[in-house]
Amino acid sequence: MEFSFSEDQNELRRAARRFLEVESSEERVRAAMETERGYDEAVWNRLSEELAWTALTIPEEYGGLGMSPLDQYPILEEMGRWLLCSPFFSTVCLGANALMLGGSAAQKEQYLPGIAAGETTATFAYGEVNKRMDADGIETTYGPTGDGYVLRGNKRYVIDGHTADLLIVAACQENSSGAEGVSLFLVPANAERVGREWTPTMDQTRRLASIELDGAVVSGDALLGEEGGGWDLCERTLDLARIALAAEQVGAAERCLDMSVEYAKVRKQFGRAIGSFQAIKHKCADMLTMVESARSAAFYASALAAQGETDLREAASSAKAFCSDTFFHCAAENIQIHGGIGFTWEHPAHLYFKRAKASEVLFGTPSFHRERVAERMGL
């Protein structure tokens, strides 16, 4: 395996940085945070129509470019670096992946071209109030009704769930439990008896929502994959999302490092730049070591996904655990190096710290993922 980016991938990174440095500047991020949808629709239209980022990993037969998760990696790093506010992650890294993994030809034809063009947004509604990450934690239920299914339950922590056009819902068959009872359903957001509400969280750069399914009825062809086979599809979708999130975290952690180094060079104390003091320079050196190690973990997991590996559990969990720790550490150290100004609302350091904390628990905490890796080791 070649542990380096190709020239095309590096060019994607350079183009993404040029675009996001302007369109996802601190000023633009703060403005997007105040909007009802949580993102700038004009920026979303540009990245999907002009740059075709939403089409990158979707197969050519559905209007995409047919590229790999590794080709997408540099863009995700840059999105993390600039804290992009958009439905890209929910739509591409969750919704589109679930459809590509489990959708029928008809379902892919119905939704993927719209996602590739940026005309359809989607998300994955799997979380419950209990916050569990196993199959027994799925409390939303489904049962037969006429020639379709009826869904009942309350989903939580759904990324961009308040604005998505399509909800992919994980539900357990009535009077059943465990992995064999879980199925996934395609639920149009405008369906009857589907309630959506934005849930304010500490990270205002990524919106989460609550979804209420009060007897929502979907047709028989809304079933994604096979009935009872939803948990495996759920796990595979989440592992791809964990790898994508790890890439984001690497980019954001590196930005915290860059901010720290830049400030350490210009901030003076006792007539010297604070970067000349051992305590500060060693903090920065440790941050650099962690960022490069995190990039290796995320790159490796992305490369496995690009090669078509179906079992990504160990690589995805290893990347998610280490990249979460790295981002949180770098975000915290960035505040410490900046001192008092780093704690203020006016400085961007707190935006990265809040994103780091929220990303740390998204799709499972580092502790959860270490247990998952240990289980694969037979421990």
C-alpha cells in the first residue's frame, strides 16, 4: 500500500483549501451558525454544482464521478480545517453510502442522481434516546400495514435531520430485538406523521435534530436492503462515516496546531516569543506528532475502504479513537497556548474545541471504539 497522496489528490486538496479559505472563513462560519438551516445555501450550491464534491464517490451510472473514499479524503480534511457548515457529511458520508451499500437498482436510480447534483440532501437516523451503539439499542419499531410498513419511535442526534430531504431510518421489528430484527427504511422528510426539530448542542457548526415517527407509513419499496438485514448495513455505513469523520478531525487538529504555532511566534513575554520557551515548543511538537500519527490512521482506513474491504471495523474504530483524542488534545492545547484570549467568544479557538468535543462522542466514544478493537483481538 502506497502511503502517500497522488498528485490528483493533492490538487483536490489545494482546490478545496482555496475555496474553503474564502467560503468557510471564520466570518462565514459564524454567519452560517446563526441561520435557521445552519449553512449557507449558496456555498452548498457552489460546492455541489461547480466543484462536484457531492458527486465524487457516486458511481458514474448515477451521475457521479466514480472516485474512491481515498480521493475524497483530502477534501474532508479541508472541511474539518475550515469547520465547513453544510449537509455534505450527512448527505454523502451517511445517506449516499447507505444507498450505495444496500439500495436496489431502482432506489439508487431514484435518489443518487439528485444527491450527486446537490439537489437532494439525506441523512441517517439511527441514534436513540438511550445513546447505545449496539443493535439492542434500536428502540424505534416497525410493523406491517397494508402493502407497506408503519414506523413508531423517536430518533435523536440526527445530523442535519431538520433539513434533509430523505431520512434513512433504522428500526426494529415489533416484538423483536437484536440484530436480526433491525431493518432500514427510506422515509421522505415530508411524509405524514414525521416530525423534525433542531436540537441545540454545544457545537453550533454541525446541526443535530430529533425525529419523531408517530405512526409514519412508508411503502413496501421503502425497505433498504433485506428485511432483518439492517444492522449489518447500519454498521458498514457507520464505519465509513467514522473513517470520514476521522479525516475531518485530522484537518481540524492540524488547524489548531497551525494556529498555536503562529501565535507562539508573535506573542511576546519577558521580551521573548513564547514559542522560545520549552513548555510551549514541546506542546507544539507533541501536537505535530499526534496529528501526523492520526493522519496515518485515517489514511490507512480510507485506503482499505477504497480497496473495497467489507470489514472495516478494526481500522475504522482505531482511526476514530485516535483521531478523536488527537483533535480534542490539539483543540485544548490551542486554547492554553493562546491564554486568556483563547477563552473568549471573539476568538475561533472555542469553535474548534466545541467541534472536537462533539466529534469525540459522535458515532461512539474513543472508549467504545477501543473496546471494539479489543473484541476483534479476542480480548
